[in-house]
Amino acid sequence: MNKKHLIYVACGSAAASANLVKYRLTDLLKKENLDVEIVTMRVSEVVGNVKSKRPELVIITAGGFSREGLPEDLPVLSGLPLMTMVGVQDFIKKIKEILGENK
């Protein structure tokens, strides 16, 4: 049985861009046979949520994000490739590496 991976996706309002990235990422990772739980939130909620339940990855769709308060070893990626659909294959490859699923 595959491990379920937890990913946080955050934007300024936890609405449009975070949900767009969530749905695109869910579809793409499903095609890669990865079991993921993707939780959307506001950028301002990331640090508190990471303290409550640490994800394997955080994806940010807003500019000007600060890593302050986050563990240094927690990967944080820009969600731009999933918003523009440019560089998606490399982005998915990077996510698979982070999740330890680069088989």
C-alpha cells in the first residue's frame, strides 16, 4: 500500500490560485499513481498549520512569501508552473523527488 503524502498549497486568500493548483496537481499526481492529500490555505496560515501537522511539501502561489517560522528542511516550491502550465513535467519530477517517489 502506498503512503499518502500531505502537501499544503497556499495563496493570498486560499481561493482561486490555490484551488487551481490543487486541482491540477491532484490530477497530475493521480496519473503518476501517487496518493496525496492536498490542503489549501492562506499564506498567513502556513506556519501555524505546519506546526500542527507537518506536510512533506508546501507550494506557494503568492509572491513575497517568507520562510520565517518554517523548518529549514521543509521544501517550499512556487506553484507558478501549475498556474501557467509551463515546465509542468520538471515540476512534477521535482515533487516526486521530494516525496521520495522518483522510481
